[in-house]
Amino acid sequence: MAKRNIVITGGAGFIGSHVVRLFVNKYPEYNIINLDKLTYAGNLDNLKDIENKPNYKFVKMDICDFEPFYRLMQEEKIDGIIHLAAESHVDRSIKDPFTFAKTNVMGTLSLLQAAKLYWESLPEGYEGKRFYHISTDEVYGSLALDSELFREDTPYSPHSPYSASKASSDHFVRAYHDTYGMPTIVTNCSNNYGPYQFPEKLIPLFINNIRQRKPLPVYGKGENVLDWLYVEDHARAIDLIFHRGKIAETYNIGGFNEWKNIDLIKVIIKTVDRILGNPEGHSLSLITYVTDRLGHDARYAIDSTKLQKELGWEPSLQFEEGIEKTVRWYLDNQEWIDNIISGEYQKYYDSMYSNL
Ligand code: NAD
Ligand code: TYD
């Protein structure tokens, strides 16, 4: 295997930490640089098991800072970028869209321009280079309950400030291929779940609230439908696509695993109650219906046939198995979650759920 110098942005976050771990363990001959600003969502505790590996380095940097990133590319002779750094939570985007435009749009553009200038300055140009941008299925908008799934050629129709910022960054990435010939790839994935997810997101939030006997705030009627994928399956897809995906292509990544929120919440409750030794149904009374999220999309569902057919990827875990592993991980790693909850995040939680 040839040596490669790869920057993974957002490697201290949820999905990024799984991608960093996979690459560091699987490719000892690579030089893996985890570039992360360490916002509220970045946590180096996610990577304790690999932080001393010789092929791993952490660099604290904001993706919006063009000059330092350009210098890093030169110094480390970067030939691959896997870009996950982003503001990622829809609720926060509704409160503060500017931060989402800054990081997700301008930050992505800054990385693209630095990569363009550096790679075009080399004798071999773009040969052997790759800019791989990780995006979301939310850019496609909202599906009716009886309609088809999102395919790679589904037109973009983002609704939330988060998905609008991700859609914009996807367009910039494709524009750098179409205009300058940069070897880019974009993937759009459904909702991920698994260990190390920041506990403002539905699944870790609810597991932890059940443990702490706190209310479970269900937005609206809980009838929105999402497609869920275990995070390590997403990381495996990213590895495969980074190495074997076709330049300029888009791949959808999803598990054909749609759940109505309220049904998913009942599965979580059942699993947590069983593992904690509570009687069946014990925590159902914690369910609390609250005001719906503004602009809440009715349904996301992704068709990942192209990835399955062209590159042979498929999810490795059945949902029941994935949820069992996830619930056990959060219950077994209470210190990880308590460290987050005891800090700044508590203020956010109190402001979001003050009426409960
Ligand atoms: P996350 O919020 O857990 O992690 C984001 C990481 O990016 C954090 O470590 C944070 O410190 C870092 N970051 C934020 N702003 C930065 C900046 N300006 N400079 C450098 N680093 C910065 O997010 P996640 O859930 O792991 O999502 C990762 C990527 O995958 C995002 O691009 C997201 O849009 C995409 N995605 C997420 C999901 C999902 O279900 N979580 C699904 C599909 C796609
Ligand atoms: P979330 O985990 O916040 O992911 P995303 O930012 O990608 O939307 O939300 C997943 C779904 O769960 C979404 O339909 C909103 C809903 N939800 C609740 O009902 N209650 C909550 O407290 C949260 C955080 C989310």
C-alpha cells in the first residue's frame, strides 16, 4: 500500500472519530492528521485508544483559517482530505444560522481553495489527490410517507439552515471539480447512531435521560421518519469510497432502515429498561410531547443501491444489534457522558428544555 498523507477534518467529533480510528488502525503506513477546532462537539476523549499511535497526529485548527491550513498542506504534503468538520445539529442551526454558514460553507470553501492552490503548484498537479466531502441526506429535503427514496439524482431541496449550509458546501465541492478539475467526491448519508455521539442528539440524549429519570422530549407527535445507520458502517463506507470511489461521483449511504421517531424511542426505552433491570414499560411515562422543531421535515429515506452495486458495500449490523451495542456503550461509559454534561453543555440543555 502506498504511503499517503491524509487530513481528516472534524476527527474529534462523532463520525470523524470513528473514521480516524479506522484509518489509523487499518493503514499503519499512512500519515493521518486529525484537524479539529474542538468546538463544543469536539472531544479528544473519543480517541484515547489511538492517540499515541505513530501514524496519528492531532492539529487544533479552524477550517476557516486559510493560511495555516495552506501551510499544513505544504508541510505535510497532503494528498487526501476527508472533510467532516461541520456544525451538525439542526436545532442549533435554527437558533444560530450564521455559525453554520461560516463553518459549513466558508470553511469548506477555504479548504477547497487551499487544496487547489497547493495541488496545482505541484509538478504532478491533481494526480493521486482526493478531496472527499461528507454530507447528509437532509440536503434532499423532505419525502412524503408513500414516495420513493432519495437517489443520487434527487434534486436538492434543503429546508433547515443546517441542510441549506450543507447543500451549499456540496455545490462548492462539485464546482471545484467542474471548474478546476479537482478530484472530488461527495457522499450523502442518513442519520448515524452509535458510541461517541454528542448527547444533544436524540439517541444518546434519550438513553442518558432514562438513566437519570429525566423527561424524554418528543418533538411534535413523534411521527417524523428517519433512516438510521450504525456509525461504524458509515466509516467503512467512507474508507471504501475514499479508496475506490469514482472521481466526481456522488454516493448515497444508508441502511434501508426507516423508523418513525416514536417507534424508535420505544425501542430505546425497552432496551435501556431491560439492561438496567427495570420492569418492561417502566420508562414509557418519561415520554413528554413538546413543541415541534420549526420546519421539521416529515421523512428522510435514502436509496444506497448505487454504493451497494458499484462498490459492494452493505451495512454489517442489523438495527436491533446496533441499538443494543449503542445502549450498552452509553450505559458502560457514563464517565464520558458525565464529563460532557458537567460542562458548558448544561447551559444549552437548560435553555432548550427549560419548560419540561
Ligand atoms: P459532530 O458535531 O459530532 O462533530 C463535528 C466536529 O467538527 C467536531 O469535532 C467539531 O469540533 C469540529 N468542527 C466544527 N467546526 C469546526 C471548524 N470551524 N474547524 C474545525 N473543526 C470544526 O458531527 P458529526 O455528527 O460527527 O458529523 C460529521 C459530518 O458528517 C458533518 O459534516 C455532518 O454534516 C455529516 N453527517 C452527519 C450525520 C449524522 O447523523 N451525525 C449524517 C450524515 C452526515
Ligand atoms: P437529532 O438527533 O437532533 O438529529 P438531526 O440534527 O439530524 O435532526 O434528531 C433526530 C430526530 O429526533 C429529529 O426528527 C428530531 C427528533 N428529536 C426529538 O423528538 N426530541 C429531541 O429532544 C431531539 C434532540 C430530537
